[in-house]
Amino acid sequence: MNKPLHKALLPGSVVNGQPATLGVMGGGQLGRMFVHAAQAMGYFTAVLDPDTASPAGLVSHHHIQTDYLDEQGLAQLMQRCAAITTEFENVPAPALVTLGAHRPVAPAAEAVAIAQDRAAEKAHFVHCGVPVAPHAVIATPAQLAAVGEDLLPGILKTARMGYDGKGQIRVKTRDELAAAWDQLKNVPCVLEKMLPLKAECSVIVARGADGQMVHFPVQLNLHREGILAVTTVNEGAVPADLAAQAVAATRAIAEGIHYVGVLCVEFFILEGGQLVVNEMAPRPHNSGHYTLDACDQSQFDLQVSTLAGLPLTQPRQHSPAIMLNLLGDLWPEGGAPAWDAVLALPGTHLHLYGKLSARPGRKMGHLNITGATPEAVRATALQAAALLGIEAF
Ligand code: ATP
Ligand code: MG
């Protein structure tokens, strides 16, 4: 069971002779933006990540450079921090269990464990009454043989450790399915029926330990090659009835596991207009980065508030927004993209994560575009995309 936070950890307070410090497992860009938000409010921060040059470690007061399961590393993190969160879902659940025995940890190990396993995650969605893609768990040769024809063509996804479309193979026939499962080394997988997608969207909620919950507007997401490319958020981007359904489903999914922290749920909108849940991320999400510039509180601000036990107020989007994901593909050899030209466009906000080497597919940063109207934002975003070499959308 998770150690509860008995009272709010007030910013700027002193706890056992130490400045109020928040910790994060993982030092990637999400951890970095959490650290920025926490520090803006006056908290000290500690990051645990083995990478000496991790984006969050570079900007944190403390950087503990050990493996996630290293007992001394975890002990140091607990010694420094009054409460601890996580920034990626593949943090080993046992590490969160250890931390949770001594410190408030949000989200709790149990919630992260569900999100780490596609089979458990789907079972939770079904339990909450939210429609999922037709699917089957394949963990044994017998389960492989028993797969119904109705699931083909489909996508075979490893049950654990997938991200950005990695660990997924599209299959059309039984033979292809058998070969794909071999290629994935026969680890437990979920076969999902390939659905006709009209669009994809996501919802981010923040829920406090007292059960209070707030949410951001529904985000319309465009993926390219399994990676988020563009997020558009303005009234009407997702039809109002579907948006309301997606928010209600996300709230039910969070409520159903007594979730504490920031949770993102991704959905498919099918050609026929139905909403189907895809997966959840127990942390802030790439599709929520527009909140940094378009909302009066960002998803990272809310991560800080839920962790510290501060009151939650409903965030308000004050500008229509588009986010362009900036992948390493955009970097010219030994140089940088033409930021001077991009930043000459009004309403552009550049966020880079401090990663020194740009590799194809690597998330280097994002560009938020805000403006007075959705049309103005889109026009600017298309101009920026053209300057950067991002395909029009
Ligand atoms: P991430 O965690 O980075 O979001 P992931 O590796 O967990 O990605 P998914 O979200 O499962 O991958 O799938 C990536 C993309 O592949 C989806 O956003 C969607 O565009 C497409 N996709 C996945 N499952 C299906 C499906 N059943 N039918 C049609 N398209 C799908
Ligand atoms: Mg996904």
C-alpha cells in the first residue's frame, strides 16, 4: 500500500531540516518539464536516472545516477524527497513498491503496473465499461492457435515495454501472425484487430489523493509511423459529443484505480464515429505539451500539485493551439534547424530537451503554436512545418 501524504507539502517549506523536495524516477524530457514546473513553484528536485546526461538530471538540484532498482540509489532518493513521481511507465514496478513503503508515490505502483501490461490495461478498460479494440492475448502456442479469423488483419503488440510503435508488427494472415510472434521472441503479446481509424484523440486528467479530479480539453492527435507528430486543440477539433464521451471514459478509468497524479488516455475515433480506447500513460503525455503555452496551468503544474497534495483547480485553455513534435530527423548534420526563421512567426514557442545528439525518431523537442483563432494557429503551424521540413497535415 502506498504511504499517504497526510498534509500538503507546501512550496518553500522546510521538512526535517531540508527544503521541500520532490523526486522523479526517470530523467527524460517529461521529467525535465516536471522539474521546471516544480522549481518554478520553489520546490527542490531530485532525479534518479542512470544516464549522466539525462535531460531532467541536467536541470535538477540533485541527480542520482544509479539504476532504477539500485537499493542505494532508491535510499538516496527517499532521503532527499518528501514525495516521488515517475516520468515513464517502464520504471520497474518493484522500485515504486520500495519507494511507496516509505514515501508518498504518485502514481502508485499498482496503477503503473496496469499501464505496463497491455493485457491488464485492456481488462481494466473493459471493467470500466469503455469499449476496446477486439483483441486476444497470445502468451502460449495454444492461444496462438485459438486466435479467431475475425482478428485479422491485425496488429501484434508486445504486452510490455512497447512505445512509439516499437514492439508492434502488422499481420494479415495466420502465417504472418505466427512469424511475427516468433520475431517478437514469443513474449506475451496482444493481437488487436486493425481498425479503420478516422482520427485519434487523447484526454489528460489530474486526480488528487482526496479524489478530486480535473481535466484538460480533448486533444486531436496525428501519428506518423507510430509516433505522435501533431496535436491540435481547439473547440470543435474533436466533435463535442465524442469529446464528452472521451472525458467521461478517462475519468472513469482514473477513478476505477483510485489514480493519483496525471493520467493520459489515448483513443481511436473509428470511421463509423465510434470511440474506442487504445491505451493509457500513467504520467504527463506528449499530446499534452501544448498546455505549457495554451493553458493557465500545464500538465506538469498539475503533476506537481497532485504529488504535493495541493488543491486542484480546473485548468483553462486560453488559446487555440497546435503542437509539432520535433524529431531528430529534422536536424541537419552537425547543425540545427532554422529556428531564427521559425521564431519570426508570431505565437511560436520552442521547447528543446537538451539532447545533444539528434537521431532519426528521437524526440528532441516540440514547437507550440498559439494564436487568436484556430485558423490563424493552423496557418502559422503550416508555415513552421514547411520551414522545418515537416510534411503538411
Ligand atoms: P505510444 O506508447 O508511444 O503511444 P505505442 O507503441 O504504445 O505508442 P500504440 O499506441 O499501441 O503504440 O500504437 C501506435 C499507433 O498505431 C496508434 O497511435 C495508431 O495510429 C496505430 N494503431 C495502433 N493500434 C491500432 C489498431 N488496432 N488499429 C489501427 N491502428 C492502430
Ligand atoms: Mg500510443
